[in-house]
Amino acid sequence: MRQRVDNLVGFGSESIWVSTFHSMCVRILRRYIDRMGYDHRFTIYDTDDQKTLMKEVCRKTDVDTKRFKERMLLSVISSAKNEMVMPDEFELNAGGDFAQQQIAKVYREYEAQLKSNNALDFDDLLVRTVQLLDTQPDVLENYQERFRYIMVDEYQDTNTVQFKLVSLLAGKYRNLCVVGDDDQSIYKFRGANIRNILDFEKEFPDARVIKLEQNYRSTENILNAANGVISNNKGRKEKTLWTDNGEGEKITLRQFDTGYDEAEFIAEDIKESVQEGASYNDSAILYRTNAQSRLFEEKFIAMNIPYKIVGGINFYARREIKDILAYLKTIDNGQDDLAVRRIINVPKRGIGLTTINRIQESAAARGISFYEAVLAPKLIAGVGRSVSKLDSFAALIEYFKGQTKLESLTDLLNEIIEKTGYIESLDADDPEDAETRIQNIEELVSKAAAYEEDCADRDETATLSGFLEEVALVADIDSLDEDQDYVVLMTLHSAKGLEFPRVYLAGMEDGLFPSYMTVTGDDPEELEEERRLCYVGITRAEQKLTLTCARRRMIRGETQYNKLSRFVREIPAEVLKTGSEKNKGWFGGREDSLAWDPAEDNTPESIENSVPFGRNTYSNAKKALRAQAYGGKAGTSVLQKGSQLTAGKGGKLSYAVGDRVCHVKFGEGTVLDIKEGGREYEVTVEFDKAGVRKMFAMFAKLVKVE
DNA sequence: CGGTCACCAGTTTTT
DNA sequence: CTGGTGACCG
């Protein structure tokens, strides 16, 4: 979007804000949130943090987490926030209902804790901004003038707060343009309010509606498939897409015995297409659940196909990453008790649970933050033994705080890793696991370096809070690089707004897509949302669409037998290619598969034969690939030409004392010394421009120059 | 305080 | 299959 705007507008386009709702709100809040009693260095809580906080809240309010699951509480609170229902009103609405009253109590405490941690959750970013604009006329005026023209894309996915926000901002000049497609509304589960788009004409009676029914992306066959599916939905604005792109290829449909076969076919099909002249980045594999990505990853590694998985188990949700980030948060905003508590004993410092709880109680009683209490441990009753340990922890953090002013973010990160002995502790914990985790930390360091580079490019100063923000808000999808040649794998949700010449929709099975939840539940609305998701998936394809499914599939360690997805049946038969062929994956006609009975064949004994290789083979292959691929800008699982393995545990360094080497940031220099400490090499280099520096070989990524 | 073991629950999609 | 939690012991 940014690129398109820049290209269209040209000179001056940099002053146009192009961002998600959430990051726009952060930008506004960073400037004005002090008016609402927060510190401008607030931290942003992700889903994980929310859950940790919620546990704490439930303990404090004596709410039984067996009866009220944290997840459920958070989702109720989130919906309330999205409708701008604050705790007072929520309590009022609860009336005499005991459960609702309990939730109201939790909601109130949750908000209080967020506030005292100087933290905002994702919903708060929107809600607080609306409150800010609602209560501060001068701020509102400022932004109304700043944004005299507003355009909202994917409007069908906005929720009530976002609607309010847009209404406020556009309230003065009323230059508002929204673009959306009710058939692509797929975020009801996170509060998207479809009424926003369906009732737009009522809210803005003077609005002009322009229907965009011509599609410039896909072939006729693909559009006919999409139309066929979506026409089964009831509550929608009737429309039929058309194109003059020509009929195009028919849609391929294939059913396989197992998910392994499915992955193998797709991998081979992609390889074939590349041999015929296509690029890897012409192809995308879309699936319903993140878990499906693993099989493809296995196959791609085995077949040496470059790929990138978007989303999935969030990188920033990994333990080691959260630990390091918690250090950064503690350094940046000592008020975030969650972060401080997370790291006070990581790596182990002999500060136990009893001590932590005593600190917590003492801090709460005195109305100060956890970290403030740690700064003066002698004032806390009953921690006598740990005083010296707490002192040295506080000294460490204070030291880092001082360093933020003196050194770059990457240097700070490296110093944290070094001074805390984090790597060593990982190794001591679980040497098997440590390898991957260390690589993740490396990746974090390079992300920080990339962030600093970006800031330099834009003439902005790289700040710790800036980086933490990026970490919390920037979607993984933004790291897609069109210039790199890799197959993209992602969920259907992530794929919205993107397009690819060749698209594979994998796992077209009832119980997977539509999901088990919607098939067993009896909410027709949810099924309609899944159908819209299918519509989104089909319309990502420009030229070639391939649908695949498996008869049986391992899910959570159990084999599931699935029928062909009901959505496939909704595709007009004439656009499908279902004829038989020599390849094993074809099936003749759809009937046999619809009526297919798991009891007929596929006894459990036959399953193991289809497993291509064992877990260890897989994890080894993956490690090898990662090591090989490492060196990329964002450090993803992408094979890159010319990348080289620099150093790691057990690996030999490609340079020695006296050699000339090159560093990404410091330029060329001479190696003065190499020390082998534990699992790492500490290299001392005299750089021509940057002077003498010590660094871990693993992070420094030094390259020998001749 | 820290480590180990056994048990249990959970599992769609994301900013 | 995974991750988290609680009980127990050194």
C-alpha cells in the first residue's frame, strides 16, 4: 500500500500516513497519552502478556479459573472494549447475573493492573485514542486538520471503535472514502462489525457508492469458482464479479491419501513450474490453520525449495525472544511489572518465588512498582537473604539503562545477552534446544539492526521504545520481499489483500476448512464466515488455482478422516478439472470421494508407510537449512545465493587471527584475537574506522576478505 | 531455592 | 504432542 501510494503521488507522499489502525493509534498516543494519565513510554501487551496478567488478576480477585477460563474472560473483555463498554457500564449491564458480575470485577481489576503497569493491550490502543479525541478538543482539531482526506481500506473488517475513530477524524471535513467488500469479511472473531460497511449509506446519507464489479486480477474460471461458492451465503449484497481476462486454465482439484502426499504433490508441482520458467515467488500455498505449514516445510527442505512461512507461531512469542524483550522493556519502562518479574530470575539468580511474591506484596502495599521495590530491597520484610542478589540485579538493569544513551540498540542487545549469560543458561538448560533458540536470538539482533538501518534511512532516531513497538505491531506479512524468490506459505487470513499467479489451497476438507468448530457447531453465520474465507482464498489466484485435500490427516497426534470440503462442491463442475490421469492423486469424479468411507481402506497399519522421514531427520534437515540460510536481512528460512555459514558451536571459523574481515556495520578490520569461551567464540577485531571491538562470532557474522 | 516427575488440559483465524 | 502446573524432595 505504501509503495502504491508513493508511486501514485510522487513528491510529498512521505507526509501521508499509511498504516494500520493500531500503529496510527500508537503514533497519536505516544504524543498525547500523558493527558490520560499514562507515561508516554507505555508498553504494549500481546496476547501472551494479557494471559499472564489475567492469571494474576484472577488470583487477586479470587475468581476460579476453572470456571472462568482466562481465554474466555479476555475475549469477553475484548468484545466489551471493542464496543466501547467500560467496566462501569459493564457492571451495570450485568444486573443480577452472578457470572457477569464476576467478569465485571475481573474487567475492572484487569484495567487497573494495565494502568499501573503503564501498559496497553491491543484493544486499548484503539479505545484510548478514541477517548483522547473525545475529551481533548484541541487534539481532535489538530488531527482533523492533519487528515483532511481519509481513506480506509478493507473497511468490512473494521470494528465499532475503529468506526468511531474514523467518524471523529473525518467529522470536520467529511472527506472519507472507504473501500471494502462484504464478501471478504473474515474477522468477526476479533470484533469486526459487518454493519459498518452494510450501513455506511445510512450513516453517511450523502455518500456516493461506486460498485467495483470488474476484476482485473483473475481469470474467468477462477472468478466463476469464487462466485459459485459465495452465492451460497445469505446475508450479502448481491453482486457478480466479471473479468475480460479470458477463460484461463481450469481449476485443478486433487485428493490424496495423506497430508504428506498432498505436500509432496504441491512441492513437485511447484518445482515443475519453475523448470518450465515460472519463479518460486509466483506460487503461494494457503491453508486454514498454521499447523498445516509443517508438512510443507518438511518437503520443501527435503527438495531444496526456497520458501517463507508468514505468521505461524509468532516469532515474538517464543520464550527466548520474550525474555530478551522483557529486558528491553524493563530498561525502557520500569513500570511494567510483568516484564520485570519475567526476567528477575532468568537466567537463574537464586531469586525464588517466595521472594518475588514478597516484593510484589510490598510494592502493592506501598503503591509503587515492582521494580521500584527491587531498588530498595532492605525495605521489604522477609527477603533478608536475597537482598544482595536483588541489589546486583538492580545494578545490572541500571547499568543497561545508562548504556542506552551511549550505545546503539544492537550493541545494547548484544551486551544484555553477554552480561546476563543468557546463552550459557540456555545451553545448560537444554543443549538440544539451545541451538534453535540461539538462532532465534540472532534473528532478533538482526531485526534490531534492520530497524536501526530503517530509521537511519528515514532520518529518524532509533529508540528502544520504537523498536519494541515495531516488534509488537508490525505484521509478519510486511516482511514479504517481492525481490526474493521464494514460495510463500500462509493462512488464508494472512493472504487477504495479496495476489499470486499460482495459488494452492491446501487441506480442502470438511473439519479443517470449514473448521471442525463450525461444522459441529450450528451457527450458520460462522459457516458463512468460513465461506467468505474460501472466497478470499480463491480470489487470490491470478492464473492458476489448485485445490488439494487428503483423505486422512494427522491432527494433534491423531489420525482424522475427512471428507472433501463442502465448499468444493459449491464450485461449478465445468470449471473444475477432475478427470483421471496417470498420477496417483487424481480421482475420477467427485462422488466417490464425497461418499468415501474411512472404514473401507486406510487401516491404521498402512499409515506409517506414508511417513516420509522421521522427526529427527526433519529437525536435522531444518537446522542445516537454517544455518545455511542465515545471513539474510530479516533472517528467515530462505535459501539465499552467496550466503555463508559463518560460525557456530562446533563449527570452524572461516577466519583466523591476523586475517582481514568485514563486518556489516563496522566495515573492514583485522582480527586481533579469538577466544573460545563455552560454546561461543569471542573475537576481537581492530576495525579501520570503528576501533577495537569484542564480539561474539555468532552475532558478528564476520566475513573474511582477501 | 531449585530440580524432577506426574498429571492435565487444550488446540481457528490476528492487530 | 505440547506446554503448563502442582507436589515432593534434596
